[in-house]
Amino acid sequence: MSVLKLYLDGRPAPLTPAPRFQHGEVLVPLHAFCEVVGAEAKALDGGGQLAVCKGDLCIPLKGAETVSIDGVTYALLTAFGEPLGLRWQAEGDALRVTSGAGGQTGLGIGDRPPDFTLPDLYTGEPVSLSDYRGRKAVFYMWASW
């Protein structure tokens, strides 16, 4: 078992206790790690099963996905990292975690949106975003929910 230094979005993020690498898996101290990434570790159903929650999303953890080391609850990062939008890589003594868009959502200036095809509202003919490449276009979207 090796101890890892945490880097979040390219910056050092001191975490006590430190994450660990064991048997090819990354273990993070559940409560401390959740606090650093803006999530919350909660006990479900009166204190039994644990879950990692962020906003409206809660990811229940199975018993085999958590372990107690020196009285601290650790969880496998693979158990909840991806649904929270986290990407990570453990190399040497470093755990490098990126939190998706780094707090940004949507596209920035110069970013290309993904191509898509939708039916024209008037003719029903398929229209693709690629049909408008090189020309200015405005897309107005809304949802009823």
C-alpha cells in the first residue's frame, strides 16, 4: 500500500489522511475527499450504507467499496468518481484528479460544439450543425421540464 499526494485540477490539494494505492485501486479518505471535491458523504437509511452525494445525485456505496484503515473510512474512487464527473490518474506518488470542466459548463470561445442532426421544424427535413460550419448561427433551445 502506497500513500499518494492529491492534485486537484492541477493544483496540490493537501488531504489528511492521504489517499492510498492498494492492489491496483485508488482508495480515498471518504469524508475528507468529498469535502475537497464539493460532495458529501452520507449515511443512508439510519446509518448503515454510505453514499456520496453532490446536488441531486447520490451514489450508494456497496460494502465491498469501503474499508476502514486506522479508524478512517476509505472508499474506492472507482465506486463514485466517474458519476461525479471526476477523472483521475495515479502515477508514482501522485493522484491527479480533474473535476470535469473545472467549474465551467458549456462551450467557451473558440470551442466547437459536437455535430448533431435534427428535423427542421417547418419541413421535417434533417438539418445538421455541420451544414452551418463557417457561418454565424444562433441556436435557441428550451425544455419543458
